[in-house]
Amino acid sequence: MSMLQFVNPGFLWLALLGILPPLIHLLGRRKPRRLRFPPFEFVRRCEEKSRSRRRLRSMLLLVLRTLLLVFVPLAIARPFLAAPAAAQGTGFALQVVILDNSMSASQAAGGETALDRMKQRAREIASATSPANRFVLATAANPPALVTPFPAASPDLAREAIGSVKPTYASTSIGGAVGLARGLVEAAAPQSAKGYLLSDLARHAFREAEDLSIGLGDERVSFEIFDPVPNPGQNLSLVSAEVRGTAEGVRITATIANHSRAAAGTEIKVSIAGAALRPAAVEVPARGTAEAVFETAHDRRSPVFAEVALHPDALTQDNVLPFARPPGRETAVLLVNGDPRTVSHADETFYFERALSAGGEGAFVVMSTFPEALPDDLSRFDAIALLNCGPFATAAATRLDEFVRGGGGLLVSAGDHTDPASHNAMGWLPARFPQSASANAAPGLLVPAAGHPALSPFAGGAEGLGVVKITRRFELVPAPGAQVFLETADGRPLSAAGRHGDGRVIVFGSSLDRDWGDWPIRPSYLPAMGAFVKYLSRGREAWETYELRVGEKRVLKIEACPATLRAAGGNPEPQELQCRAENGGAVATVSGPPEPGLYEITTPAGRTAYLVVRTDPAESDLEKTPREEVEAALGIKGRSALRSLVGFGANEGSGPALWSWVLLAIVLVLGAEQWVTRRG
Amino acid sequence: MNDRPLIDPQVLERLGSLELRARYLVEGTLSGMHASRLSGDNVEFAGHREYVPGEDPKRIDWKAFGRLDRYYIKESLDETNLAVHLAVDCSGSMEYPETGTTKGAYASLLAASLACMALEQGDAAGLYLFPARRVHLPPRASRVYLREIARALETGPREGRASIGAAASELAGMAGRRGLIVLFSDMIDEDPAALDSIIQLSRRGHDVCVFHVLDRSEIGFSASGLTLFCDPESEAQVLVEPDAIREAYLREFGAFLERCRRVCIDAGVDYRLAVTDVPPETALREFLEGRQGRRARA
């Protein structure tokens, strides 16, 4: 026996509006005006004559208006006759629901979330599905997943499955979920199918010209779109948080994006290792970004574990951004000034120090001293630059030797004060100095061996070095094993690099100020000096920090297997990573954790790396995709719209659609009401 | 005809007594018309009476004064050749509308004005109020008689159900010789033979004129919204949505007016529809012009 069911049963409540006309008729009677009227008899006679006709008309209008108010919600509820599978004989109808549970679905919608509303709608669809028919529920958070049993489930099972859908921090993959559903429709081979896209329709979820249609035989499955939040609220998100060392501590720069079409202000809070800094207020322009800068004292040799948080808004999931900065991430450089001057630009360190500072705040921490005042403890520096230094005391030479062998970097540049004998006496420099310097006439520097890391900025071409004029230099004699990576135009070695212990050394045969050349005023000087120091300090790097997005898969180089992943400072339950040995080291495959936060990978050798897992910034943008584009992608634009309106779609529910008849009844009732009204 | 209004409605409204208003109205109306008064026939001596201060000194019989050294007025037996009988409907239905000029007030002013006019030209004027506690002032030609007529019109009871037929029969008995009978009524009478009794008056030789006094809202049925209509004469009630019966009412009431007019005209009765929003001098002027026309035709 056929059962009357509804596609949108929630609208049936509106049928209660049908009691309004009788209520208005009973309660809304006006108090009559009393009028003493001489031609009373005429009035009475006319009233008597028309009384029965008017009563009939009133009753008719009451009935017709009541019917109108009942029929309209009934039509919106879209009734259909659900025939049992046995009666249909040839198969079942399939309801395919794509439910978007990505991060943006957690946005506020009234007192609940968009996901709550979508789940409620999915439950309604499941309730409207005949027990004989089947239901498919696929979630669109990346990676897409089938929630109901393969290939399809009964409505009862579907309702249970809907309850199990949880909010995620993942990005959206409507295309992936639809692709999954395509396979399921094919596997289930239903008689008919109808699709439901339950999504916030955020712009990031739909790619241009993406085909989201599902085929069933020669036809496309018709889709109904449900957007739980037609007017999303204002949303700001943390795009990035950059931390750099300063001479006194750290500087944190947070970038906040405003995804709304109106400027907005917010409060931003930063806490380092649980200690909160003073909050700041920022004004973010519409569809723009703004930065907030925090500075605080911090031991630069300690790691920084911090969190930036915004004031709650429409989507709170993107309001917190954790980050980590490994210890010694900036290079601490000690400049040993062999030729100090009172005029700053004539000072030996003037250009070199500025070149290191030009690359951005905190990249290098620079301190200056003199050969006679070389600190006893050099271990807190990553690299030392001996700039035009004279003879060294034996003790100083010994400390430099220990420093380099311990992993430090040493740069030796020449000049008028350079004492070749004491330099050569070290014995471990990658090049020896001749007794005296010589003039050089030909302009330009040559790169004999491309790809040396000390010249990494010039890997794409060393044209910038061709204009550098070196007027005087020591014609270096490379040590065995040393690598000459820079020559003067006459082919003489100008700079050589080599290793000593765990450390690295560069010898530069000319001055790094303007005494013996014009390199400091050439554009190539700045990147070259930065690259020199980075090359030298690499031996001190302790651990890496990687940034991943929620759900992102990444292969990382680690020291050795096995490797475990656990949340930093949070759940201590470690997760073993897929790991294999490779090229003397190992690689581990990290499947992005499902929640944003700070994670650490540990190996038998100790802590190896930190993972900063962040949400997809695109998820924070709640801007809608035009509905027409979504309909076009689903293949329903211009095709099913009329069908859906009239209700003659083959895939409507699981049986004959009745609401078109209800619509016809509405038209007839409306016409009758008008006719009766005009008849007076 | 000069259309310039000679009667200031505000002045007319301020004049408290009906007598004064009637005089003011008559003066204004006649001066506007270049009055042509009705002329009487010869006078038959009846006797003398003492002069009352306030009367026209021209009427003093100076010969009698010379003989008796007292003021006497010489009265004739039959001062006029025309007796004007003014019959005014004072039923409850004439007390409409509840605000503004009622039909009764409008009819009273017209009646008093006609009385004034008749008395001023030496004709006799009498008053008959119907239906309740009927008041009858027989026609007299004394000018001071206007005061009594006006007082009766002002103080006369306005209640009960009008019976035009009975009133006409009674008036026929009282009127005696032929005269001018002017009836002021809204003609709302349940008796379908009411009009016939008026025709009977005409057939007995009286010159009959009917002022059909109505309010504009009765003709146009301007009521709106749910209304409890009450009969002012019987207090019966009926609840009606006026919009629902307007068309039928206008049809029926229009037929009633047309029947009144047709029956009167066919019987030689001078029929005048007097709507209360028409200035009374206009109604009066039209009546007088109509009278002149009738006399000329006769």
C-alpha cells in the first residue's frame, strides 16, 4: 500500500496557519457602530433579501482561505506517494546526501552551528525516506568519507550515521565527496536517485568549471541545495604568526585577515609558554589584512612555544594559531673589528653589519668586539667574522679553533691590518695568505664552481658579481680539501671555504669594507654576506620546524627510525609514524593531525622536529559561491529548476510527486476566492 | 436670477429664535427675487380692537382716535383670500441626523419662513404638527401670529411614528375652505396609502405642496463599516455591513423617491425634494419661483 510522505516534512507545521481565518473570524469581530437611521425599513428589507447569500459567501471565503493556508505549506512540504519496494518491483530510490563538515561548517548559525542545521536537515531527509529505499551519506571534509555502510543504508541506519558526523578542522572537498557518491550510485544501482548538497556554499569549496554532477543511466541526478547560513557573520582569522629574535628577546608579528565586506576591529592576545602578553587591538580593513606586533624579553637560546588568539567571531576555529620557534634559529654573529674608526662609514664593520641587518629583523643577531677583547665563551655565537684583524694571541687562536671544531663558523676577511703570519699559523684555515697583498686591475668576480652554498643567492646567475671592483687582495693559496668559490677576474682565488671539525670556515682575500674595493656598495653584497654567514652557521642548527595544514600528508627527513608524533604539551599519547631508512638518514610520513596545534616528532636521537599544524586559511573565508554557479556545477541549472518547481522530476522522492496537484489545487482555490470576493 | 447668496448661513445659524431666522430668511429671499407679493381681494369690516404696542402705527384708525381719544385698530372679517396650512412632520424620524442640521429643524425653518411670508403679505397662516399630541394653530392673518407659530415649531414634540394618511385626513377636516396646504415630511410611512391621502387633499380643491425633507446620507447611503441600524421610531435594530447592501438600498430608495415624485406630479401636487445640505433660501426661492410659474400657467 502506498504511503503519503513528504520531502520537506518540517514545513508541515506551517499548515497550522489554516486555523487563522476561523480564529480571525471568531475573535476579530469588530464592535458595530450604532446608527439611528430613518429609512430603517429599507435597510432591513435589503438585509433580509441578501442575508442568505452573504452568509454563504462568508462561509465560502472562510473555507477557501483556510484551504489556501493549508495547501501552501503542504505544497512546500512536497508530498509524494512512497510505494514499498515490493510494489515497485524493479528497485529502490536512493537519497544521496553530501554533508559538508569542513571547518567552515562550524560557523555560528543562530544559537547553533551550521553543521547542526545541516545534520538536522539530513535527519529530515532520512525521515522522509521510505524504509524500503536507501540512503547514502558522504562527508565533504577533506578527506571525503562515506558515513553510511557501503553502498547504501536504510533510513534508520542513516539516522544513526548522521549523528556520528563530527565537526572537523579540515578543508572542504565537495568534489571529492561527489566523486565518492558517484561510485556509490553506480554500485548501488538504484531505480532513481536524488541528491542533496548540504553545504555553507563557501567560495573555497567550489572550483571553477568543476563538474559535480552525478549520472544515473542517461540522466543526471537532480540536486537540492541546502545552505544553513544564507547570511554568514563577520569573520576574522589569523593568517600567520612570525617570530624573530631581537637583541633583547623575540618579536612576534601576527597577521590577521578580515574576510568580511566591512572593516572590523578585534582584540588579539599572545601568550608565550602560557604567560599572556598585553592584548592589542587591531582594525582590519574589509577583505584585507592587518598586522599586530608584540615584543617581549626572551632567552634566545630557548625555544618559543606561543599562541596567538583573536576575539571570538562567526568562526572561532581559526581564531587561535599556535607556533614554535626552535632555539638559536637566528644566527648570532660576532664581528671582530680589526680596524675600528670613529667615522662610522669608514669602520671595518660598517657595511658588513648593515648587510646582515638588511635581510630582516632577527635573522642575524650581531655583536661587535675587537681582537683584544674576544669573549672567553664563544659557544653562544653561531659564527665569528674576523674583519681585517692583526696578529692573534695564542689563547684567542685556541678558542677560535675550539669554537670552529665545535660547529661554529668563521669568516676571515683581509685588509691593511691583516697579519698573514698569524693567520697562517692557525693551520686549519681553508687558504693560506701570501706575505703581501697585491693590486688587482680587472673588475668583476668569477664563480669557478657553481652551486656552492655560500653563494646560494646567485644560483640562478652571478651577473651581479661581474661589476664588483676589487682593487687589492691577497692571492690566496687554497688548502687541500678547500673549495675556491670566488675568484677575481684574473682567475686568482679570492675566497675559499672548508670544514674544520664540525664547523665551517671561509677565507676572503680582500676587505669587506670599501678600503680594497667597491663590493659593499654593489647590490650583490647584501645577499652574499647573508649567504656567507648562513653557510657558516649551519653546523649549529638543532631542529627543524615544519608547517602543515590539517589533514596534509608530508614526508619529512629525520635522523633515524622509529619516529613518534605527539602533541606538544598536550596529549602525551604518541603516535608511531611510518618511517624508513634512506640515504644514511630516514624519512617519516606524517599524515596531518586532524586538529591544529603544535606537535613534535621524536626519534631515538631525541627531539627532531616540530610540526605546526594549521587550518586551511581558505576555510576562514565564508564568502558565498553564487548559487547559480553551484547549480551549474551540479548540472541542475536551467534543467531541474522548472522540474523541481513543478514536481514532475523522475527522481523526486521515491514515488509519484503529488505536490504539483496541490499546486494546481492552490491555483483553483485562489481563483475561486477571487471570484467569490468580486461577486460581493 | 442673481446667484449671489443673500443669506449668510453663519448669521442664520447665530439667530437663536426660529421667528428671527424665518424673518431673516424671508427678507433675504424676497429681496433677492425682486418680490412680487400675492395680492388680496376687498376687505369686509369686522370691528375694532385696541392697538398693541409694537404693531404698525399705520393700522391705527385715526378717526376712531379722534372720536374716542384712544388707539384702535380696525379689523376686517376676512383679511386674506388665502389660508396657508403648514403641516409639519414631527415624528422621530425627523430627528436625523444626530449631529448637524436635522430634517425637523430644516423643515421647521422652511415652515416658519413660509408663515412669515404669508403673514407679511396679509394672508392667513396656520400650523399643524403631527403625529404625537397634535398641535393645531388655525390660520390667522395677524403678523404677531408668527411668534406663536415659531414657538410651536420650536417646542413641539418630535417623537412617535408618522402617519401621513391620518394627518392628511385630519387636516382635510380642519382646513375648511380651499387653501394652500404645505406638507413638510420625510414621507417615511409604513402605510402604502399615505400618498393617496395627500392626493385626496388635492382633489378636495386645496393647493397642496409637499416638501420631501431628507438628509443626504439617506439618499446616498454613505454609512460604512459594520453598523447596527436602529429605527428611530420603533427602536428595532438590524446589524448590517453597509457595503454588502448598498447597491440594493440605493435601488430601493431611488424607486421610493421616484414613486413619491411621480404620484405627486400626477395628482397636481407641487413636489419639492428638500435635502438638508441645500441652503434653505435656495429651497424657498425655488418654491416661490415654482409658485409663480404655476400661477402663470393657471
